[in-house]
Amino acid sequence: MGADRMGKKHEKVAVTAGCGKDSLGAVGVAGVAGVAGATAGCGKDSLEVAGATAGCEEDSLGVGGSAVGCEENSLGAVGVAGVAVGCDEDSFEVVGASAGRMEKILEATGVTKEYIMGEVTVRALRGVSFDLYDGEFVVVLGPSGSGKSTMLNIIGGIDRPTAGSVMFGGKDLSNASERALTAYRRTAVGFVFQFYNLIPNLTARENIVLATELSHDPISPDELLKNVGLGERGSHFPPQLSGGEQQRVAIARAVGKNPALLLCDEPTGALDIQTGVQVLRILKDFNKQYKKTVVIITHNSGIGGMGDRVFNIRDGLIDSVVVNDAPIQPEEVNW
Ligand code: ADP
């Protein structure tokens, strides 16, 4: 048993029996589930976020409570009320936490990213290590060019590190197959960008449906529209909405597929203060309501006060990690 940065104790819970080669039967926090249901016989490269994962095939990521009978390279991983049984040899990873404790969902170790530009090598990340926990709200602060977006893109499976590992559900994203990485992006991660990236000739609702249709466990688009205060605007096209409204649709779209991680790159960067506060309020509410891990990168240090933890990045390194015992509300952010 050890203590994480948030001062909460974690323990390895040995509940895996005979897992498959390289498979990971994993994990759980009894009674904190959030996601219900059982997933049996996941296909190759599938990625399941569910209560129980049984019989996963190669390269699949089962993110769920129980992993049963996993095959080679599969990941029955993570989460809630977890018991893994019937997997084969060489398996590893039984990550667990007892009820009421936060569970680690992602672990980055020694991540570097270099871009070679002719004669010049740009070292965007110079060996960063950090964990992300289930349901936490993390703010990544740092000046322009410090490596924030590079870090988010690597966590999100958009980019791969030059060196280091990023473990999610027991699997290393840095050397996952393209198909597994695509499945990870589609199902486990929701992205929110500074400039919304909505499809202009689809309505607000259709933009959300586009994402929810990719998910095995989506949240209702109408519920999402209502929750972002746009219940009456679902039939409107993005150009008919203000910047703040478009960002709210973009958040609904990102959350709609019910991902484990919500990654936001300067989500308030293009908004005025009042609208920015509304957007942060929605992110915070989603974090609480749907128990999503939210990571926001920003150069606005005032937003740091909202984070359960704040990663300060400078020149490709995490300078410090600050734990906020009493995070402030979006309305209290000093812009
Ligand atoms: P931030 O998000 O903090 O502004 P970035 O992660 O975007 O920082 O960039 C970190 C460094 O990596 C910068 O020097 C940037 O110019 C460089 N960089 C980012 N992406 C690329 C790329 N695709 N090619 C070359 N250099 C890049």
C-alpha cells in the first residue's frame, strides 16, 4: 500500500487469477462504479468502458470492473468492483483501490517528445512523469511553448512520445497498434479545443450524435443539450450560435461518448470572461455529475485554483504539482 500525491492511500489488490500473456486483468473500486453493464467477447481493437469485460481479444481495452478470460495483449482493465479471473500467464497489473479512494487511470513515465526540424531538434517534453486519477480535475498551467499541448496530445493518443510510456488501462499507449490507439481516442477520450471544431453544416444535436454513435455507452444527446443549457437550440447550426454556445456544444459532444478522460486545450481561450466562467462551470459540473477525469490546459493561472491538482509546466518539464485541498468554483476565478 502506498500514498499518492493527493495523500490518498492506494493498494494493490490481488484479484487476478491466471491472466493471459501480456493481458491485464485489473482493478477496482468496489461500489464507485458509475458505469454499469457487462461486456462480453469484445472484438479486436475494441475498447470497452463497462462494468465487466469478458473474453476480450487482442489489442482491446476493456475498461471496466471485471476482466475475465482475456487474451494476449488485451487489457481488461481498470475501474470498479474489479475482479479478474481466468486469464493466462505473464499477465500483470492488478491495480486497485478500496472503496472511497481515487483510482489511478493513467500513468505517464519519463515522457519525452522531440521534433526534428532539419538541423534543429525541438525538445517539447523532456521527461515528464505523472499520474491521473479517476474523477479528478487537473489544471495544466504554463507559458506558451512550454509543452502543454504536446502533453495533452500524447495523453489523448493523438501523438506518440519519442521515449517513455503512457499506461492506460494497463496498456502502454506509446507502442499500441494504430487500431488500438484509434479505438482509445474514439471511446476513452473526449477532446475540447479552443476553437470548438464543430461541423458547421450539422446542427448542434447532430454534432453531438456524431460522437455518441461511436460509443458503446453514450449519454443521451438531449440530456447533454439540456445540461449545457441549450435544450431549445439543438436544431441550430454552429454559425447561428455564439462562441460560448458553440463551446458548450463541443463539451456536450466530447462528454457524449462517455469517455474516461475529458481533455481540454485552452477551452476558454477564445471567450470573454463571463462566457469563460459558464464554460468552466459546465466542465466542473460534468466532472462531478459524470465522474469524469478532466484535464484543462491553460495559460490563465487564475483557473489553476479550480484544480484538485495543478501541474505547472515550464520548458518541457513539470516544474511542480500543487494539490488544492479546497478548489475554488469557476465563478471565483480571478481572470
Ligand atoms: P504549449 O501548448 O505550451 O504552447 P506546445 O506543446 O504547443 O506548447 O509546444 C512545445 C514546443 O514544441 C514549442 O517549442 C513548439 O514550437 C514545439 N512544437 C509543437 N508541435 C510541434 C511540431 N509539430 N513540430 C515542431 N515543433 C513543434
